[in-house]
Amino acid sequence: MKITTRKRKERRLLELIKNAADQSSDGILITNAKLNYHSQKILYVNKQFYALTGYKYPELIGKNIHRLLGSKTNPKIIARLRRNLSHGENFLGRMVNYRKDGSEFYMEWDISPVSAYEGKTTHFFSIVRDVSEQITTENGKQERIGIVGHELKTPLTSLKGLVAILKKHMVEENYSNKKKNIEYLALMESEVERLIGLTEELLNTTRRKTIGVRPDKQPCDLDCIIRQVIKNVKIAYNTHKIKRRGKIGTLVSCDKDRIMQVVTNLLTNAIKYSPNADQVFMTIERENNHAIIKIQDFGMGIPKEKQEKIFERFYRATDKNQSVSTGLGLYIASEIVRNHDGKIWVESTEGKGSVFSFSLPL
Ligand code: ADP
């Protein structure tokens, strides 16, 4: 083959490779094979890479790769990347990267060492794609699993308490407790029904984005709901006296199971976060056209600066007594109350105790 024909063919092939790279929906980047920040230079990027990072041609060529990394880039992932590449192995991983305007996003990197001659690595060839949306969906799923777990925990906790009492009565063969035992069995039955309801709802909602916050409102006897929660909580926790005061005396349009969940959560928190106290007060009152429920404890309280954050998801104000805490309870409670057009708030003094209140329109 003549030299000119061969050159023409090679040029055409190069053009084809360049066009294919530019039309790829993934970003492509080639650097030299230096592994420290300061000498790893960018030699080639395709159009999609510019689109992903917001840089313009030729703002990246000859520049340091360091500019794509930042404070949220996980150093452990960078260390793994270097380890793999220095051993001549591929790297596949996700990390936070930074665009030209400083905004962060998740990129998935698939990097291969390239040896152009004599088997020595001369370049690194990377294929990248933006996986931010996928990661947000995955985090959302994790959150929904947390919420469901939290919802299932409430009836399971009272069931555990009831089983323990019944077992004790059986062991003691104390038949004078027969009436009580029947009452406990009825409570167990209603908790099991609640679990079945939650599970069904979970199965129905797996395709929907929100879980556990859509209220199914019916006229309910709020006073009765509160009495029932107190009864359940007393069985599961016998460390505190729960003193109730006041009543509404009228039906309230609400989702019984959801409101039970809110009251249970506030009440069990009041107990959990006041390990040195032995009582909790509950007040139910009408104010204008609202029902107000207040739960007061004499426990550790919450510092002022943390009170605003307490209803955020996954927020935990203290690490004490938190082995099974998720930081989701108050977030779920506030979502449920908000979906009932009500309000939820806290007044608290560190070291003295807290009053959690919520309102429901009448
Ligand atoms: P969890 O109790 O599962 O951690 P919550 O959302 O119910 O989650 O509560 C969030 C945080 O708020 C808790 O970790 C705790 O630090 C704080 N907290 C909630 N209720 C009280 C209370 N009654 N007294 C003091 N701190 C509380």
C-alpha cells in the first residue's frame, strides 16, 4: 500500500474514533499516567465531559485533574483508585465531583490503565457518567425503609410488653389475672391488626413515593385514642407514671392509626429521654377551633440551638441512650401532623425537660 493511501486511511480512522468519542453519551477523559495530584494532567476530554463539568474547550486540556475534586470527595475512594491504578488494575467507583461553577454532583468512574508501548502504563482512560439522580433515588429508598421500620416498631414494642406480662402470669399460674389476661390478648389482637394494616399499606405504597404520611381521615374520638395509646405505652414501659388531664369531648376528623403513631412517638420519647424521672404529663385541651395535645417530661431537655432541627429527618440531638434511635420519629410525626393541617412544636429547657405539643383542627 502506498504511504499516502495508508496515511489517508489512518487519518479517516482517527476522525472516526474522534467522532465516535464526541458523540458518546458518556464522558471520556484521558490523562497521563502520573498518580499524584500535581502531575496528573488532562490530555483529552470529549464533548460530553465538557457538558458534564461545565468547562469550555480548552479549559481542561493540559490542566490538573485536581480541579474536579473537592471537600466532599471521599479520600478513601481516591486512595482505592490510586491503589488499583498503580497495580495496573481497573478502577470502578463513584465519587462527588465539582463542576466549574463549584456545584457538586456524583460521577461514576470506570478507569483503565493504557499501555501504549512495552507494556508500561502510559495513560489512564476514563469513562464517566453522572449518577446523581440514581443516588438520590437510592437514598430515598433507604429513607423509606427507615420510615417503615419505625412504623412497624411501635406495635411490635407493645406486643413485646404484652407477651412478657402474659408469660409471667402463665409461669405464676396466677388465674386471678384471667380478666386482665383476656384484656391483654384483645390488645395484642388489635396490635397485630395494626401490623397487618401497616404491612398492607407498605405493599400498596411501594410504587408511590410517600410512605406513611397520607392520612385516611375519619371522625375519631381523640380522647379514646389517647387513652388507648397510654394503655399500650404503660405496658411496654413501666418506669414512668403517665398522668392525663383534660379532654376534647367531640369527634375529630383524623387518621386514627397515624395519630396513634404521633402520640406514641411523643410519649415514648418523653419516657426514653427522661431516664431519671418517674412521671410524664399529658394534657388534652381545646383552643379556639383546635385540639391541642401536650406531652411534658422532666428529662434531659433539648438545647435551644437544637430545637429547630429536631423535626428534621435523621436528626439526633444527643448520643446518649441512642442505640436504637433513628432520628426519624419526630420527622414522621411532623409530616403526619402537617398532613392533618395541624402544627407541632417543642418548648424545652436543657436539664429540666421538654413539652412537645401538636394541634389538630376541629
Ligand atoms: P429517635 O428518638 O429515634 O432518635 P426522634 O426523631 O424521635 O428520633 O427524635 C430526634 C431526637 O430528638 C432524639 O434523638 C433526641 O435527641 C431528641 N428528643 C426527642 N424527644 C425528646 C425529649 N422528649 N427530650 C429530649 N430530647 C428529645
